[in-house]
Amino acid sequence: MRSLTPQEIIERKERQGKPRKAFELVVKVNALLSAWSERVDTDEHLAEFIVVRLVTVLEVFARMAISEMVDSDAAQFSERAHVLVKDRKLDFLFADSISKEDLTIGDIVAHAVSISNLDGLLGTFKSLVPDLEDELRVSHSRWTEDEERFPLEPIIKDYKQTKLAIKRLFEVRHVLVHEMPAEKPYNDGDITDFCEAVASFVSACDWITVKLIEDTIPFTQTTMTRNAVANLTKAEEDLLDVLARAEAVDEIDNDKLGKSQDAWRTFAESDAELFAHQAEGGTLYPVLYAERLEEHLDARIGDLELLIEERHKA
């Protein structure tokens, strides 16, 4: 596979629009399955379209998941990503002219791999998650509210059959795209199997990503709010700690530090209010406000840590 240039990756991301969630892809697969079950005899090429689209779903999901894992705070993914990029040099991709919001390390790694068959799909994921197949056999939803009932029933009911269906899907897609077969390379019953296999694989693999990066995620608004407030409270405590250490440094003017802190607080809270304004009056407002303010707190802590380090050296 030809390596994409940074600009080509950015353009591809722009065409895809906002980052998709795995459940959105599963919804698309289920829509394809519904279209197939409701087909009429005149839908001559529907099966071929579904086969090609299902492989696209797998490829889009794989690149999305790889990017998410590599760009996460989990150090093991960053280390294992080197296997995927091999000899490619990443330094030149991050020239000053390229915004990190437009292109991340995860994007580069995700587009450095080839996913044209089952072995390529599984091999790519195994580079980041060595025990992937064991995890897939038991993967289940990981809503925080259900944690006391873990482990739940696995998403993939029959892993062996799911693998066989996806393997055959790739093979059929290859024939349809690269050949002009005299006879259909699939049976009508295969289409349903393909859809169900892709939906369960994407969902199961996505929950593995959640497990390794976040462990669980909240389902209800109440849990999301509680988690956001708890994270914000922890960040406020960390800020107080670093402020106390900064005030103890002789080389730092406490009056100027205080004025700076007051100005920063006014800005941070005002910006958090602006960010959360879209949900003002709704239950999502406190979550958005807390998450935005936490971002500012983390940045402020980093700035003060750097100030302490520099003044100690002075």
C-alpha cells in the first residue's frame, strides 16, 4: 500500500467529517442488514454494495481505534506503535505548518497499515493488543453502572464463526472489486452472516479499547456529572498544591503570582461558562463546564510546574 502524505491524511479526515464512534458504525451495519432483509428482486447489486461497504466499515473502524489507542495516555500503545510504522520517519510529518489538531501521531500510525484481509486486520490490532483474540472472546459492554455485575455475557457469541465470516467477507470483496466473476461468489445467506459478524466484531473490539484506556464509561447523565465533578475536584486540589510550592520559591514574586492567578481564574471560569453555554439549563451543562475548567486547570498546573523548575535553576 502506498503511504499517504500528511496532506492526503488530513484531506481524508476532512471528507469523513467529525470522528465517528463505533456505535455509529454498528448502526450503519444494522441499516445495511435491514436493507438486505427488506430487499426486492430488482435490487440486483445490493449484495455487492453491502459487501464492499462492510469492508469499508472495518477499515474505518480499525484506523479510528488505532488512532485512539496511540493518542491516548496509555504508554504501552505508544511503544507498540513503532511495530506498525516500522522504518517510516515521523519527524517530518510534524513541521510547524501542520496543526496537531489536524494531524496526530495516531493518525499517522493508523494510515501506515494495510487492512485488506482478516490476517491484516487482526495482526494490526495484535501489535497494540497482543492478547486481542482472548479479549475478543470475552469482550462485553463496560458501562460504569454495570460494573458490579462484571463479567457480562460476551458480545461475540461464537468467535470461530465470526472469524470465518469476516475472512470470507474479505475474500468475496476482493473477487467483486478485482474480478468480473461469471457467478456470484457468495450465497444470499452469507450477507446476513457478514453483517452480523462485522457488527459484533466492531462492538467487541471497541469495548476492548474502552477497557484498556478508560476501564469503564458512564451510561447515565448522573454518573457522567459525578465523574466530571470528581475529576475537577482532584484538579483543584493539585492546583492548590502546586501554588503552595510556587509561593515557597524565593525567586517567585508572590504578589505577581497572586495577580496572575486571579486573572487566570477569571479567564478560566468565563471560558468554561462560554463552552458550556450550548447546554445551559440542561443536565449536560455541569459536565461540559467541569470538563472545560479541568482542561484549564491541567494547563495552569503545567505552567506553574515549569515556572517552579525554571526559577529553581535561576
